[in-house]
Amino acid sequence: AQRVTQPEKLLSVFKGAPVELKCNYSYSGSPELFWYVQYSRQRLQLLLRHISRESIKGFTADLNKGETSFHLKKPFAQEEDSAMYYCALSAGSNYQLIWGAGTKLIIKP
Amino acid sequence: KAGVTQTPRYLIKTRGQQVTLSCSPISGHRSVSWYQQTPGQGLQFLFEYFSETQRNKGNFPGRFSGRQFSNSRSEMNVSTLELGDSALYLCASSLTGARVEAFFGQGTRLTVV
């Protein structure tokens, strides 16, 4: 079965420190992976998707098919990065997005 | 262009009642998905509609139902409300479904007392 695992419910780091939010998936084919972010009192919104290979707000994520991971990274965390982050998977002919449980990121001043 | 609009924003209902939530997708979007969001469970998928047909369904009881109209607007209905149904209900629209960006509404906060 397709599954997305975000092992950390909460991640707390100091401003300026590197950040890595983990995402592992289970799917044997070619997945499409997304990171969505929900800032306080704002809508859930797309942060980035692996196919675009973009860096958004300093965040990057590389799809590692060997390790079935799509970790989200930022070299220097900023206080405005504090938010809830969700990893999501789209796979095969299933039109449903499979979501991870989410990681709450807190950036300490 | 206008974003995804959900109405109402807040609702308070009594156990046993029923409730209908509405979602207006972005113009041109044919896929509408519904989610239940709670602090403990995160995002739980309810169902997805595409061109007025339910295409996917999550693991929720039959008390949760939905429909989509010809203009892509969607409604979600919950009958015989239980205290555990208290949650933020999110609607997301996209052009075709998965593999493309989903745009979320602000949600409807349902409180069952």
C-alpha cells in the first residue's frame, strides 16, 4: 500500500541552524511528491514539488528513489519558517494524494 | 483569480444534528477533495469528486457524504453528528486531481456540542 511517513511530529531548531524535515514513502513505481506548508492562521499551500526542482523560500527537497525519501532541507532556518509541514505522494493512476501526518517546525530565536 | 471559498467559516452544532458544508473551487478546476484536520490525526482524506462523480473515498463512516454540482461546486454532509466530528474541514481544488497542485480553502471549523 502507498504510504507517507513523517517520523517527527515536532521539530525545534534555533534560528540560523540547518533544518531537515524527513519524509519517507512506500511506492514501487514513479511517484510524484509534494511538500505543503501551513503557516499559522493561513491556508495550506504548496511549498514545492519534486518535479519542478525549485528552491522555494530557501527550501529544497531531493527525491531519493533508493531510500524512498523526499526530505525537506534549508541551510539556515528563519523564524518565519515556523509552520506545519506536510509531505504528500501522488502515485500511479490513483488521483488521491496520500498525506503524511505532518511535522510542526518551531524556529527558536 | 478568486481562491477556494468555503462556507460557513464556523459552525456549532449539537450531537445528533446534521450539517452541510460548501466549497466553491477555483474557476476551471474540476477536482474537489475534502479533508478532516484535527490536532491528533492530521489530515484525513474524506473523498474526492471530479466532474460530479466521486472518484476516491477515504475510510470514514457513511454518515459522511458529499456531492459535486455541474459548476464544480461541492457540498459535504455529515449526519447524526458526534462529538468526535469536531474538526477543521478543508476543501481543496485542482485542475485534474493528483499530480498537480491542490489549492486549499480556509476551512470550516465545526464544533459539535
